Amino acid sequence: MKRIASSKIRIACLAVVSFVGLMRTSEAQVSRGFDRTVEANALFAEVVRQPSLWVMEVQLKPIRMVWVDTKDPVTGEVKPTEVWYMVWRAINRPLPPGSTDDSQAVNTLDPLPGPMQFIPQFTLVTYDSKESEVPSQIIVDSVLPMAVKQIEQLERRTSPTLLNSVSAVQDVPSIVEPSADDQPWIYGVATWTGVDPTTDFFKVILQGFSNGYENRSDDPENPDLWRKVIIQEFYRPGDEFDPSIVEFQYVGQPMWTYQPDSKKPAANTQ
């Protein structure tokens, strides 16, 4: 009887271990390696102020580095180039309803003609001091088709393919409930070149994942627009002589915030 009871206990333990293993495998398949999530959040005041507001849920993978053979457009010389990249995916999520109170202030700027567009942009900002965050470099992501092909191999991605910041441009996708069976994520990758190899601290600004904005000016002739963006900070405790894809570490969680609008993309100040 003791042997039978002991066997039953072993079988039960094995069943529990197998179930936990299946749960972890299932969770890994759902997350697919995306270990940072920015929920589609908006304050009630934001929804009231901007009735047409849309906000995406965004998930990120850690920034990594890869060497890619690129051709110099002037000399034609092919040489290895260090490319920093970040894989992302996004999906449009529902927001809470706004107020029906007509006394609530709303943004008064004229709406853009035509359908609303999803136009992602990724800006990498490096700085020497975490305390001051004075920018050393401001680099907007580049379109590098050869790098994307190599990154897809490294990430073992076949379908859907990774989109760059140009091929990802499209009409704002339909809202998808988190509980829906079909979750049509948009998959993409941001790529940067020319990053200072001595960089220790940097952040990535993700723009275009919401149309949220604030007008912080009382002068209707001179609006002061601030755009809703995502910021994720990073730390790279390596050195320029031994670059490694495992060196990039998150600093805190990604967050939604507002930053001053710019009519022109941030310039590469390297």
C-alpha cells in the first residue's frame, strides 16, 4: 500500500511539473520574447480633450547590436557597419469613453484631412551623465533593408516579416479588444548606425504610436504643440573594444509622456 501511495505521489508531482512547464512554454509563445509592454493608457482628461484620440499597446525586445556589410554610396566600398536595433510590435487598443459635458475644454486645432496615419519614428538619444541627460547624439532610425534581413535571421522571424519605419506606415488599424481571438500585431524593427561606441547611457523615443497632443499656448496664432510619445531608457555597461549584444540593459519601465513637437525630424548630431 505504501508503494502504491508513493507511486501516486510521484505521478501527481510529475503532472504538476509538466503542467507548469506547459504554462511557461505557453507564456513564452504568447510573449515571443517581448519583455517590455507599454499599455494603451490615456487619462480621462486626454480623452475628453481629444475625442479622436487613439493609443496603441506597444511591446519591445531589448536593444541588440549586429554587424552588417554596407556599401558606401560615394566610394562603393563594402565594409562592416555596426547597427543597433530594437524589435517591436504594436496593436491598437480601446480607450475609456470621454465625457459628454460640453463645458470640458478640447483641442481646437483643425483635424488633418483624410484617414489617420500610423507613422512610427524612433529616435535614439545618447548622453554621458544619467543625472543631467544632456544629449551627446540624437539619431533618428535609418532604413537598412540588408540589416533587416540579417536581423530576421537572428530573431528567427519568418512571418510576419519585420517592417521598417517606412514600410510600417499605414492607416491607423482597427481597434482590437485584448480578449479577441485574432490579435493582428504589427511587427517592426528600428535600426540605428553611427552610435558612439563609448556610449553608456541612452534612451529611445518612440513617436507615432498615438495621435495624442496638447496645445500649451494661449495664443491661437502660435500654438505650442506637445506630442504623446513613449520613452525607454537603457544602460550599456561595456566598452568600445568589446561590443556585445548582451550589454544593453533596461533602465526602468517604458512610459508615456509628452514632448515638444518638431516640424523636422531630430538631426543626427554625431
